[in-house]
Amino acid sequence: MPLDRTVRLRHPGLVLPDELRKDRPLRCEVRRHETAEQRDDGEQRAEAERALIQLWMEKGWVATLRKVVEEDPDWIAVYLEMSRKERTDPDLGRLHRTQAEELAPALIEHVREEQARGDLRGDVPAEKIAGFVSIVANGIAVQLGSGEPIRDVDTLVAFVRSAVGPPTT
């Protein structure tokens, strides 16, 4: 006689049903149920991205990386889950790309201004510098989201500075 159960995990929209049968191996299937809370998570993610870009433009990329390091790991996990959903849900993916396209020009212009002032290296396109710092921030988020802390933020900042900062003489 099969025993059917549904187990609710920590994430409110993820339901894991499993069927246990003596004569069959365990079969698991993950079903997604989007809730209003998950849609709100997507909006919160977009707002978080806007806030980080605004922080970069007001206080610099160092402040932005330090802010990501200070984020709550549970929030980072939600942020990463929304990133996954953007890859698998075409509508959500289009929405995120549209939002990113709206935010990018202001950030690229800001990086160009930093280059003109000599605060960032000028021999690399502004888009590449913004992309590099973004990749570092995303790497921080992945590490924090997996439960692993960033142990030496100052060294991380120094490495990024050596990559994007002006040449030293």
C-alpha cells in the first residue's frame, strides 16, 4: 500500500511530494507553486539591485561590495532563488532583463565619470569594469547564500581595486 505525503520545506513556494512504496525505489518530484510572496520576492530583488547600483553611484563600488557582504544569508538565498527562476521562467526572465537594461546606462555613465576622474582604470571599457565588479558581487552572494562567510573583506577589496583601480606608478 503506497503512502503519499507532502513535505513543506522552508521556502514557502516549494512543495516536495514523495511516494514511499516497499516494492519501488523512492521517487521525488519537485513542483513549483508561485505565491504572492514569491512575486513579492522578485520585486524585492529588483529593488535590492536598484539600491546596490544607487549605492555604487553615491558611495562607490567598495561600499557596494561591503553592503553585499553584510546582507542576511537568508535574503541572499531568496535572491539566488529568484535568479534561478529568471533563467527558467521566460516571463520573469524578460522582466529582469528589462529592469537591468533600464539600470545599466546610469551605472555605465557613472563608471565613465570615475574613469575620467582617474578613480578607475581608463584602458578598459566601462562596461567591462561594471561587469567585473558585478561578477565579484554575485560571487559574494553565492558564497554567503551557501552559508560560507566572507572571511577577509579587506583583502577581497584590495584584489578588486588592483584589477579596476588606476595604474600605480
